[in-house]
Amino acid sequence: MTAQPIEQHRVLKTAIPGPRSQALQARKLASVSAGVSTGLPIYVERGAGGILVDADGNQLIDFGSGIAVTSVGNGAPRVIEAVQRQIADFTHTCFMVNPYEEYVEVCEKLNELTPGDHDKRTALFNSGAEAVENAVKVARHYTGKDGIVAFDHAYHGRTNLTLAMTAKNMPYKHKFGPFASELYRVPMAYPYRWPGGPQHCADEAFSYIIDQIHAQIGEENTAAVIIEPIQGEGGFIVPPAGFLKQLSEWCTANNILFIADEVQSGFCRSGDWFASDFEGIVPDLITTAKGIAGGMPLSAVTGRADIMDTIHPGGLGGTYGGNPVACAAALASIETMEEENLIQRARDIEAILKGRLEQLAAKYDEVGEIRGRGAMIAMELVTDRETKEPAAALTAAINKACHERGLVTLTCGTLGNVFRFLPPLSMGDDLLNEGLDILDEAFAASV
């Protein structure tokens, strides 16, 4: 049975959330742990392109992509076809028991697409946190060292080890400790909030960071530095030009592995295959997930062959890692990105988003900074542009107003004052601008 196409525009038949969604939310509250929250409790029944259809028949514009997951669009045709075909063949064997070609194909593709032309190897997992945790395992095994350096405002996952690297207490870390040891945090090169000003951020941050590593850990004890080339949950913080290159080169000179966490920024999202590509950064290890498989759970660690192949047989893996259905979805998603040139589309979306957000900034002093690349754009809100006091309450109010008007928006930032825009890369200009019109209305109603 073929689903009816969904027109790419907003339709509001009820208040948001509507009566059916409210009834389903009541069932959720009675059956699901309170620890699993819902930011916008509309219950989705269908999706296509940049539209989500809820249980009440409302069509909402999707500016979140399931947190950068459905980059090829909701219900991408190639992904649906590939998943249906694979399910008809087989759903699982466990690659470590009985392997299959789809797993190998995904690894071959990641070895080809990730930064650098050196010999690479890949291992597949289920989630971004699982990929990060395995990258740390690989780094420690290869180097024989324990220390791992992460950054302020980082988000690397919700497992015990990755929570130790995640910088935000609520809601992620609160009362879940104690956390894994030999994990250290240093300041992030955050131009907008760097004490010495954005023009000094790159050099000052780099100098301070390497001094801290030397003093607190010692280069000889440091296995890896892990960083998001564009930070995600921490606020879409883009480090200043040259910082990542300088850091990567310092790691190489000191026999420390450089790990790029591209879970959120990968797969065309930033206007390149990977955010590391923008400055020509070649990580020793790179972690990927989210946009890799069009909504199916899949993640990966890709790295230098001489690093990845030092792991003993059986040292990496997992029952579901590289599930054949997820692998089929990943191959179809990558094909869609290539065939539809979603790298260029992300850059086109950037031009529209930044242009419209700059118009908002001209009207509202509460817009402190607009930043990001590709279809990974953020707007940081402040109560005062001089003091840069975070406007968390206003951010929440505008977000709520967007939801009520049928626009799915996401906030982020350690200080709770950043909007992040992650529309599907397949979204057309008309729908993108319709969503931005709604954002404009939400601002006017909230400021």
C-alpha cells in the first residue's frame, strides 16, 4: 500500500497539541518513565520531506529533523525502499556471528567519504554515545595512555563514560554520578563569549588549553583530545578559524590522538560532508551517527587503519551494531545525499536562514549572535547585547510560541538561550520561508 503524498505546507486543524495527541500524552504519562520527556507532545503518524503529520491531522513544519537525523527528509523514498527490501530478505544475524555485505559496504563508504585519503577502517555501532565510547576505547588501547580531554559546552552522550565528557548538568548528568575517571575538561574556543574578545579567541584559547593539558595531565599521559568541530547541544558553537587546525597539529606533534565527534555535524549538515572538511582537518578518529541512516539507528567509528587494526579480534562489536536494515538505510541515505547534492542544498539553506535571522536581529536587540554553517545554524538570545546576559526565559517563550503555531523548533546551549535550526536538507525554499515567517510571528508575540 502506497501512502498518500503530503503537501509541503503547514496545516492546523486543531490547537497544538490536539485532542488525540493530548489523550496519547496522558497514556504516555501513565506508562513511560518520567525521565523520558517530550519537548512538543504532538504524536506523529506520518512524515514526508519537511512536514510531520500528527494524530489530529495537523501538518507541522519540521525545523528539527529529529535532532539532525532525517537530513535526507522525513520518509525519504530511497530509504523507505531500501529498508523494505532489506526487511524482506532478513532483519538480523549479528555481524560477529554471520556477516553480511551491507555492513561492509557502509564501512567502505565511510572510509571513502571521511576526511583524509589515508588507509582507514570502520566499526559500526548503534548510537552516537556508543560510537564515542568506542573511540575512547580505541584511543586508550592504541596509545597505552588513559587521559581524555574534552571541552566546555561539549555533548558526547548519555552513557556513564560519555556523560563524564558532557558538560551540561541538567538534564543530562544530575545525580547520575560518579562518572568514569581520567576525563578532563578544558575551555572551549567560544568567540562570542571569549573574555579577550573574538579576535583573540583562537590563539588565547589554544595557548590556555595546551598549558592546562601540560599542567594537569601531562602530554605523556594523554591518549586523545575529543572535540565537536561545531558543538551541538552546547549551542552550535563554531570555533574561530585556525583553532581546530592548530589543535590537531599539536596533538600529532605530541603523540595524542585527535578525535572529531561529528555525530551531529556530519553528512552534509554543515555544508560539507563533515564539518572537519571546512578547514581541511584530518582526524585520527571520527565518530558519526544521526544523519547517517535517514532515521534508522546506526553509528560508526572511522579511523586510521594502523590505529583501528591494533584492536584484538572481538574487542569491538555488539549484538545490534551495524544491523542490516540500518545499513541498507545508510547506503540509501548516502546515495540520496550524493544524487541530490545535499552539500550544496545545505549551503543554500544557510543563505536563507542567515538572511532571515539577520532581519530578526535588526528588529530585536535580544538577538545576540547568529552563527553556524550549512543547515546547522544557531541564534543566541540575550537580555542585553552589551552584557550578553543569557535570555533563557525568552528563548523558552519563543520556542513555545513556535510550537503552538505548528513549527517544530529546538533550543540548546549550556545556558539555555540558543535556538538551533536543523531543517531537513531536502526542504524547499517555500516551506523554509513559511517556517521562518512563523518564527517571526513567535518573536513578535513573545518579546
